[in-house]
Amino acid sequence: MPRLPLLPSRSPRRRPLLLAILSNTFSASTRAPPPPLPPLSPLLPRRADAATALTPVASAIADSFRDWFLLSRRGAAGAAAPPAALDAIYSAVAAEEAAALDALPLSEQLVLAVLRHRPRHLPDDDALLLLRLRFFDWSGSRGRYSHTRAVYHSVFRLLSRSRRSAVVVDWLRLFSNANATPARSRFHDTLVVGYAVAGDPQRGLSILGRMRFRGLDLDAFSSHILLNSLVEASLHEYADSFARHLAASPVATCIRIKSLCRQARSRDAVALLDTLPFDQASSAPAAGSIITDLCRRGRFDDAAQIVDRFPSADVYGSWIHGLVKAGRLDTTLQFLSEKKEAEGYIPDGPRYDKLTYRLLRSNRLGEVYDLLVEMMEEGIAPGRSTMNAALCFFCKAGLVEVAAHLYRSRMELGVNPNNDVYNNLIRALCRVGDTEEACLVLEQAMAEGYFPGRQTFTMFANVLCQEGKLDRVRVLLDRALKQEACPTDSVLAKYLVALCKSGDVEAACAVPQMAGSKSPKGLYRYESTYKSLIRALILIRRVDVLPRLLLEMQDMGHIPSRSLYQSVVCALCEVSRYAEVLELLNNQLQRTDLHPRVCYNYFIAGAGHAKKADMAREVYNQMEYSGLEPSGDSNVLLLMSYLRSKRIGDALNFFNFIRDKKTPGTKLYNVFISGLCEAQKPEQAMVFWREAREKGLVPSISCYEQLVLLLCSVKDYDNVVKVIDDFKETGRPVSAFLCNVLLLHTLRGSDLLKAWKRSEQATVKPEEIQGKGVGRFLIGELIMMFAGGIRNMNDLEDLEEDLEKHFPVDVYTYNMLLRGLSMVGRMDSACNLFERLCRKGYEPNRWTFDIMVHGFCKNSDRDEAERWMEAMHRNGFYPTWYTMRIYNNLALRSTDHKVISFV
């Protein structure tokens, strides 16, 4: 889990237990890491899923923040109605349960509480607004209750905030046509306020003119709302004219100051501020408007002078707001530290929230941590924004288990996650590899109306592609398209590649259509798109579009690799589309991407892999007709084409043709000898091997390995010894493959050991016996040690160490050791060797498990054989046919024995 060092505190203070825990957590990165645990045997049972379990440190952190979050729930306990009761009212409105609604004791306080409440089960803003309006209409029609002006104002404000100004205007027109009842004596005030809130203050002025014609006027509250609406609409001349007819008041003065700031008349605003008493001037609406405007214009020195002249909590709050909005975080932190130490100033929750979120965006997690702990120490009840900031902090700080634990308790704690929380939590879960939990969080986020951002979407989709969870990627892409959030080209490209790797070629071919017309060429910006599509089409044998795709790939600026050329040509040749191969060759020769000789070689190689030697020869001839001299690589590729096609006679003729023109090189001999080995021609292979050695050429290690493997398979061990002696003369280190082949045939019988002993006296020199260096004596020692040592050796680890000294062992070597132990019935030693194999970092394969099952079956140990068979299946392997047969026979014998015993 990544951790960050704890930044120093801004001011000394007493830290609670939580701070000590977090300090230890953040500073843990400076300690030495614990020693790695040895890998466990695949036989051991899987650990129980501990995804939801917390470590002691994480549990302590989560409990501390849980208690802090609950402060907000306790603060809401004294409301007009508890949140659960308000949720029930909304459920009754949605279900139209008249009986439950008629039982409500309607009052202004209850109606306002319902209108201001946001139930958790209704995340959609339009659906919530509809239910609020339905409740407003239903409650207003009850005979025992009438809406007050505050309720009307609340509804108009809700409609205005949800950008439903047209709806507000329509409602007001409807109300204007209705006759005002005596119970609604201030109905015109409500109309004026409604139009002001709806953003149409000029219509409100028109109604005010009619009111004054009738001898009526607005009250102070409605007048201030209309004046503020004129300022918000930038109708400053109307605002000035209207303000002259208002009685002087601090509220009106504050609105006029706001108007002057909007007109960039800061000097006039300061002069008007000086006319107010100190306690009124230092309030947030008065001085705060000037400070906010000066900060927005970058005049921080002038704003600081206002702060010094009117020191108060409201002014400090406006100053902090202006600094944070301007991104001056260091200045804000320094100001907070100084005022806290000198005056004991503590900002309110909203100021903390804004500062915390700006610090989070800058990844300044040390300061975020200090602010959260400071709020906890001061007993400031966290709001929803603070809770979300804490969850984002834990995600970014690497404490994702704490964030996930608090998120799972969100209903109880009153946490209302926003988009930032969902994005950070999903990304953090992906970083720790917990994609199952990330999928669950994403489902819940989309159920509440949120959809991951582009960065989160890309990261999550890429992780799912890497883990092979392509069904979930498809669902995610479908929902993104429904949300009209076009997936990034990189996501579609990686999804296409993953589909091709999984073998779902039809779905891969349909991915380009998913992008539609939004990104017609974006998907093809990636070379992997073309490569994956071409290889996928080859798998389903849709070869007709391969030449076009290859040409389009080059038009997009991508250079196809040799293997891609080879795959395309091979696929075309396999279905006998030779004309299209030649046409594609001509198109490629007209381009300047490749040298012509290299292009010819690519096509010869492709035809050779398809085992179409005639086609390879045709391309070779065309190269000669064009005036190009075939290179050594061209000769090698054509020779390989003959050998792969099992046309040994043609290969021999071509080899002689080349030999007549010039002396063949080592590479040509290597290819010819290896091809003869693959064709099971040991005599011919030995002839050309001797010819190469007589000419002073040294075949490759691969050539020696294939020759030894072929000679061992036909039990020509005398020639095996000669080849090994010659290999020793080359001075090369012994390869693991050679030793493994020799050890394998040592297990199969004593013929190899006898052949070695026959030549031992004539071959080994005295100085080699004394030095025991890498050479003939070393290989002979290995053969003799392996042939007779397993049965009688008490300390098997000595054998392992000797093998590791002599050559680089691998899983194949260990499998032969296990096979040797199982052949002599030493299954206890085989189990110990298996455990050591796992501890050394080797990964057991199918043959490892098959040898163990086979050995226990031969020992008639049914219980152990069954246990190892289960381990084999659990690791994704299946036994060989022969092992399965003896395993079934053992099971049948065990069943028959039980039946006989019962009888």
C-alpha cells in the first residue's frame, strides 16, 4: 500500500490517538520492508477472502472518522422531522398513498422541511423536483392549511436553482390570473419575489408599478430581493433608481456595494462601506463583496488592507474564499496559522471544505490531513462535503480500505458521495487490484446518476481488459454510449486487443462499429488495432480483407512487422490465393517503406510457413527476374520452405545448387541440419554435420540440441556421445536442454550410460579428471550420478546442488528428478522436492502434477493420488491419458476392495 511521509504541522498542538496512528502509517515507508514470504505450495488451501476485513491500524482510523461523521447525524436530530420520516413522506408521495399523507400534521415548518430535504433513494434531480412540486400542490389543496409566503419563496427558489425559470414564469402567470383571497393579502409581494427569483426582475418591476398605482408597496424583504435580482441581472441603472426610493438600511447598502463591485467601481464601494458602522461593515455581505471582487481581479494587496481594517470572522471567511478561489493555497494556510495562533480564529465548515478540496486537487495530502484532524479537534461537525473530502483523501493517501469501509457505512453515517468520491474510490480500488469491489462501487454510482470521468473510465476499463473480464468491459462501454459519453479510443483499442487474445474474434471485428461516427479514425491511430484485427481475421479465415487492412495500416503511418507480413502471406497461401499474394507483393514493392530485397524475403518466409514451397520459389524467381541478387537470407528462407514442406529432395537439390555457386555459410548448414532433424533423417543430418565440422564451421547450440534429441530418440547413443564430445570441443557452456535430454534418456534405460562408458577411456584426459571443469567429464559424471544415484541417495539436496552447479536447471529438470523418484517409489522425497521447487520460485506445470499423481497411483496410495489430482485441477491442468487410466483403475480396485470387505 503506497504511503506518503507526514508533512510537519503548521502549529504545535496536542494530537489525539488518531494522529499518532496516521503518523505511524504515513512514516511506515521509511522502515525496512519485511522479508518476503516463501511462495506457498499449490496444494495448500486458498486463503479465505478478506476483502472486507480491516487491519488493526485501518480499523482504528475508520472508527475515529466514523465517530466524527456521526456528529452531523446528531446535529440533525433536532430538526423539524428526522430524515427517515421525510424519506417516508417522499415514498408516500411517489406511491400516492393518500391515507398516509392525510395523517400528516401540516404546518409551514413541516412543508419547508419536506421541500428542503433530499431523499437518498431519489438521486435524479428531475424526479425529485417533480415530487416536490406534487407535494407542494397536494399540501396547498388541504382545507386546514394554506401556503405561506416563505413556502412560495422556497418553491420558486427550487425551480430557479434547477434551471426551470420558464416553469416559474408560467406558474406566476397562472397565479396572476387568479383572484387574491383575503388570506393572501401579500400575494403581489409573492409575485414580485417569484419573478425576481426566476431571473425576470423587469416583470417584477412592472407588477410593482401596478401595486403602487393601487396604493400598495413592497415590504422591506421583498424590496431587497428585487433589488438584488436587478444587480444579478446587471441592470445597474434600474437598481440605482429603485434603491433611491428605498429606506436606508444595511441590507440595501450591502446590495449597492455589490452593484458597485460588479461595475468595477471598487473605490466607490469602499467609500460606501465607510458609511456603515463597524459591526455592519465587517459583515460578510458588505466587506466580503469588496474582498471577493478584489481577489477576483488579482488585487490582493488592496483586499488585505480591507481585511486589516475590518477584522472579523465574516471578513476572514471572505478573504479565505477569495484566496482559495484564486489558487493561493500557501497564503491561505499561512493566514489560518497566524490567526489561529494570535486570535484563536477557527473557520467554519464551508471554508474548510473549499480549502480541503483545492489541496486535494493539488495532491497536497499532508495539509489535507492536518485540516481534517484540526476539524476533529475543534469539534466541527462535518458536512457532506467534508465527508466526501475525507473519503477522497483516504483514496489518494493509499488508505483505500478505510475509504471503502466508510463508504459501505454511508447510509448510517449520512455520507452522500459525489462524483469525486466515486472516481477516486474506483481508481484506488483498481490500483490495489480489487476490481470486484470497484465494479460494485461503479454499479452503485450509476444507480445514483453518476458516471465515471474519462480518466477513471479509461483506467477501470484497462484494468478489466488486463484481467480478462471482457463481459464487464462490454457492459461498461454500452452504458457509456447510452450516457452519450464516447469511450476513449485507447479503451476501444485495448478492448479490441483483449477480445482478439481471448479468441472472441466476431466481437473484436464489431468494436470499430461501436465508435460510430464520433471517432471514425481515432481507433485506427493505434498500431495494435490493425495488428489485432489482422490476426483475428486470420483466425476465422476471413483472408479477403487482409491485403486492404495491411495497406490501410501503412497509409496511417504504421510499419507492419516481419511477423505480420509473414502471417498475412501465410494465411493467403493456405487458402491458395496466390494471385492476391503476388498483387500484394507488387503493391508493397511500389512503396518505399521496405527495401525490395527485404520485401521479397518477407513473402518467401510467409509462403514457407504455409508450407507452399512452390509459391516461395515463385517469389524467389521474381526477385531474380527483377535484377536483384538473392541474399544469404533469401537462400536460407527458401531452403526452410522446402524443409517445412517435407520436400527433402528439392531441399537437397537447392542446397547443392547453392554449394556449387559458393561455399555455404554456418547459417545455411544450421537450417539444413535442423530441417533434416525435424524430418527425422538422422543419417543425412549426421552427414552434413560432419561436412560442416570438416570445413571448420561451428553449428549453433540449437543445431546440436536438435541433433542430440533426434539421435537419442532413435537410440543411436554412440553417435550421441560423438556429438557431445564435439560440442565440448567448441568450448560452449552446457545448455539445460542438452543435459535434460541426456538425463531423460538415462532414466529410460542404461544404453546411454553403456555408450558413455565405452568411450570414456579413449576420450577423457587426465587433466580433465583433476580439474572437473565444464567438459566431457562433467556430462559423464552427471549421467552416472543421475543413473544410479536416485535409488540409493539419502540426501537428495546434494543431487540438486550438483545439478545446479553443472548447468542451469529448470522445471523440466525438476520434473525428471520427480520422475526418477517416482520410478523407484520414493514419493516422500518427491513431495519434499516439490515443496522445494515451489519455494525456489519455479512454477509447477502440467507434467509436474501428472508425475506426482502417476507416482502415487503406482504406489497404490489412492488418498494421496486423489489429493494431488484435486490440486492439479485447481491449478488449471488435466492429467495425461495414461495417468488417468491408472488413476481410474486404482479407484475401481479400491471400490471393489470395499465391496468385498463389506460382503
